[in-house]
Amino acid sequence: MHQSLRLGKILGVPVGIHYSWLFIFLLVTISLATQYFPGVSSRWGTAVYWLLAAATSLLFFSSVLLHELAHSVVALARGIPVKSITLFIFGGVSQISREAPSPGEELGIAIVGPLTSLALAGVFWGIRQAGISPQIDSMAWLLSIINLQLAIFNMVPGFPLDGGRVFRSVVWKISGSYKVATRLAALVGQGFGYLFILGGVLWAFGAIPGLTQDLVGGLWIAFIGWFLQGAAATSYGQARLRDALQGVRAQDLMSRDCALVSPNMSVRELVDHHVLPMSRRCVAAADAEDRLLGLVTLKDIRNVPRERWDITLVREVMVPRERLVLAAPADEAIGILDRMDEKDVSQVPVVQDGKVLGMVGRDSVLHYLRTRADLGV
């Protein structure tokens, strides 16, 4: 979402368009206006071609958005938060904050996207059959084909495509192991990625019998394969990360030298005596009995003009306790990371009986994983 144009919220989920999508929107519109619609009829006129092309591109955009919204609606209905929906060069992605807790829920969230695209293909096919006008018929036919292709492509059984998630849910159900299912689905995803790359390169150079050489189409297929292979490898890496943190708790990760400062301290004193000397990125504000009152991060400090550091108190800039993501010493690391991701924060205070025991940050998780790697674990 940081590299996207924010459109707003639907069902409380932020929706954005990655800047790459603007390029695709422009490319598709130009292609439709100069090639597809003139090829259907040479008598409609330039203005009609461009109007139909823009409308088709927008409806294509809406189709992809509905595909992703379907995933989000099912996830939200099962109590799984959805961080955002982003449309990008290859379609779209629903950023679900945590994995489904069971194979059945994984299947439900995954399959609803292709089913939605399939339903949209049927709707547009029905509009075409209605015979409203030659222009609408041609547009509806194209959108029907596009949504059908979207449904079929997403059902390729390679992770992290929808079909890969469906495949993982089935393997998960049969094997009883989320780890085994994820590994197998990711390997299949990488395999399909390599096949796309190979097929695209061969097509680009006219080396596939029965197919006419197409440099642009072949390279595009190869590019999709490269993306799919990389996404599958990354997804498996994330699964391995979660596996490495299995059974690890906040008390195992937290930094215990967490600085506690008075909420009545000035921002200048906070920076000069606690932030800069120790290279701390966040500091907890606490009362005389070490009970947590709030948290101050570098971002909070940057929001204060430097000339006001001497007269601005910590209590004025800190994020109060009631708005913080907190953890107990026995909380599992995976759950903490999920909450960090859901709330888009980089550190979580570990609190017991209201008192600050330490801090779990993304850097402390990385340090733990590096130590495991150094030990060969």
C-alpha cells in the first residue's frame, strides 16, 4: 500500500492501486481502442472506440476488485482481519493479516475468488446474449472471456495463486500438516513458474511447434512465470519463518533493557539522553512504579518541530497505553508478529500486571533468527 494510490475503503478494508496498474490500464485502453474494437467494426468511429476501450478497462478493473473483495468478505466473515486490497500489474492481492486456522477455512477463502470471476464471466456472457447493441455485445463478450481466463489462471495449483491455496488446503486436510502442505504447494508453484518462463522464452523465439512466434506475448508469459516463481519462493520462506518461531514466546525474544522515562520529561532530554546515546527507536513512558503509560517512537519525535523540543513533554507526543498493541510474556511470537502486521507497528511492549518487562520488535525477531542460523538450528 505504501507504493499505491489510495482509493478509499470498502467494508473497512483500504483499497489501493499500485502504480504498475496505471501502466496496465493505459496499455490495455490503447490496445483496445487502436486494435480490438476497430477489428470488430471499422464503422464505429474513433470516439466510440476510445469510449468502449475506457469502459472495458474500468470494468476489467472492477472485475479484479470484486475477485479480491470476495476473498476479503469470506476472510472477514471468519474473523480473519484483512489489512488491505491492492491492485497491481498482475491483477490484485488481498493482504490477509493471518493464515486460515483450518483447511476448510483456507479452501473457502481461496476458492471464492475464481468462483466470483466465473460468475462475472457468466454475467457478461448473458449481457452479450441479450443483444443490446453491437458495441455493448463486443465489450461484454471480451469481458466474459477475460473473467473466464482470470478464473482459469488463478486455479493453477501453484502457491500463492488461489489454485495453489486450494491445493494446499487439500494436502493439509489429507496430511494433517500445514508445514508439509505449504512446502508442497510452494514447490508446485515454483515448478509452474519455471514452466511459464521456459514456455514463454520458447514462444518468444518461435520454438514451439504449432504456435506462431510472438516476442511480446512470449516475454510476457515468461515475466508472469518469473513473478510466480518468486512469489512461491517468498511464500515458502514466510512459512519457514513461522515454523522457526513455533513455540517461541515473547519472553524469549524481548529486549529487557527497555528505557522507561517520565511522561513529564521534555522531548529534548529524551533525545539527548535516551534515543541518541543508545540508538533506541522507541522509549516507554511509565509512572514511578514502572506501569506503562505510553510509547514514543522516532516517528512521534519527528512530528514535533525541533525548535519545540525543549517545551514539548513526552506525554504530549506519546501513543497512550490504550492505543498500543501489548503482549504478555507467554504470548506466542507468531501471534505477536500477526498483530504487528495487522496494526502496522514495529514494536510491542511486553507487560505483566501493568508493568513493562521488555520490548519485542521486528529487529529482535531477526536477531533471534540469525542466532538460530549461526547455530545451525
